[in-house]
Amino acid sequence: MRAKDSLGQRGERVAEDYLKATGARILDRNWRCRDGELDLVALDCGVLVAVEVKSRTSWAFGHPFEAVDGVKLARVARLAAAWAREHGLRHAARRVDVIAVTGPEKESPLLEHLRGVA
């Protein structure tokens, strides 16, 4: 497994654990369709949440949030709508969140959560 893939999987696990601890229910992980992939899909207080997770070992190449631009957010929103249609929830309230996980693998990571960015 490539180091980048391992880092991404770690970030997704950390984000999932965090979301569960906040009371969200994880509905799907790494859901894929022909248009792309959703890292996590959760239900938070009745709202369907598509979560984009960005992981970095440091900020040497910028903050993880900087890797999520308007084009990426629009794609995640479209994918959330596709997920909802496929699962019979097309009328559900939806939002897009971004979670940044930063830190070396052997240390406790810093987690930052932006809610409702799209």
C-alpha cells in the first residue's frame, strides 16, 4: 500500500470515530459511482452529510482545507445527491462537511471540522 493511501485511510478512520463520538451515524464509507467517490456519508440530526476528508502529515504543503476548492465541493454535493437518489433519500436535507486530519502517523492527529460548506 502506498504511504498516501495509508495516510488517507487513517484520516478517514479518525474522522469516522470523531463523527460517531459527536452522535452522527455513519451510513457509508468510500461510496463510489462513475462520477467519483464520497469518503464518508453520515446522518447528523436528520441531515444527510457527505464528508470530504483531507489528511496531511504536516502543513508543509498547505493546510488540508486548501485542497478543497469550489469545484471539489460542487462535485461532492452532486455525489451526495446521487447517493441519496440511489438509497431512496433524494428529498432528504443534505449538507457537505470537510474534515482535516493533520499529524504524523505515530502521533495523535489534529482534527478540524467545517460544517455545511456546500
